Amino acid sequence: MSPIIELKNITLNAHQKKILEIPHFQIQAGEFLGIMGPNGAGKSTLLKLLSFLEQCSSGEILYRGQVIPKGSAPLELRRKFSIALQQSLLLDGTVYHNIAIGLTLRKVPKREIKEKVAHWLELFGISHLAKKNTHYLSGGEAQRVNLARAMIVEPEILFLDEPFSALDFPTKIKLMEDFKKIIGETKTTAVLVSHDLMEINYLTNRLAIIVNGEMKQTGPTLQVLEHPNLSTIPFLNEWKKFYPQAR
């Protein structure tokens, strides 16, 4: 089976500085990939590159075996992906309006939008918030709306840039439990950038460690965490001092 996205001989430079240098990397259908690394390692830049929000300086990016020409990726390709960030960035208006926006922009019939919004409101346990203005949501409620908005368009890949990091611990745990169940049921391919080993360990089944813009280790999540190679041991040991619950 060919990967959904494949990177070959990728470099990305900015202001005469190397940001990324990745000889080869793939995202396979159905996996939940975690990306970790120190601050400034290039994690979020890699996420933007994989989701076609950033252009590489050299190399090739392939989508389902086809090389994507340099320049802006076609709109129909970028619409195959969704992204959820740490900040929910909800629009002014109701929860219903925010979750429906992706389908509205795609000109999906109103009846179908209504049915799908109701479905995702229920999956994320926020049906009672449908008519509530987003200004009055708690952090956990806002992030549930954010994730529902990203999932409703049924993306081929869901990209996540630390969506749980700003939540208090009980809220985070409950949302992660619900989200893991939803991802499992929908079999959505997902990529999570996180600094939290607990999130990575709980949610992902494959892990990539990036340091100084280079991919230092990839493999099954538990294997990487329990048997880090020489280049990732310093990073993982330092992180475990701050996140002992992930040991």
C-alpha cells in the first residue's frame, strides 16, 4: 500500500538557516502519528509542510504516489486535510455555525449539513451547546467544537498542533478519552504534534522524534519511548523530568 503523503530529500531553509532536512518520511493510512522534539526543532513547520501550508526549499512531496508541483497545492487537495490548533480560533456566532462552516463553504445542501452537524455534536458530547455563542464557551468546550469542526469534513488526514496543551488536567483527560474513541471508530489518519509524553503515549501508535530539523528516530510509539536511540535519549530523558507521569 502506498503512503498518503511521502517526503523525499526535503530541505527547508529560512533566513539562511536550515529549518528541516528530511531524506525520507511517510504517513500511512489509518495510523495515528505523533511528532515530538525540543522547542524550535521544526515540529510545527513539518506539520505545515505535510498539510501543504508550507513549501519546501528542495525535494519532493508526493500525495498518493503523485509528485505535487512546487508552488501552492491545489485547493481540492488541501481540502482533503483538516487542522486543529492549540487555540481554537472559533468564529463569532453559534457552535452550530462554527461546526457547519466547512460544509457551508463546500456548498453541501443545508439538509445534509444539519444532519452531519447533529451527528458530530452528539459524538463530541456538545449537542446542548448548539445554539450557544462561542464567546461563552469554556476552554474544553471550545476545543471540542474545534475538533468537531475539523472532523465534520471527513478529512483524509487530521493534523493536530497541541490541541490539548492549554486544558486543565481533568478536562484534557476526558477530551482525550472521547477523541481516541472517535478516531478509532472513524479510522481517521491523524498526526499530532505535542510536547506531552502522556498525550503521545495515550493517543499515537507511531512516533517521530525531530531534533534540529532532522528526523532522529521513528517507530512504534512504545518502542521509541522505551528504547530511544543515542540521538534521542537526551531529549526524552529531559522531557521525562517535566512529565514524570509519562514514564
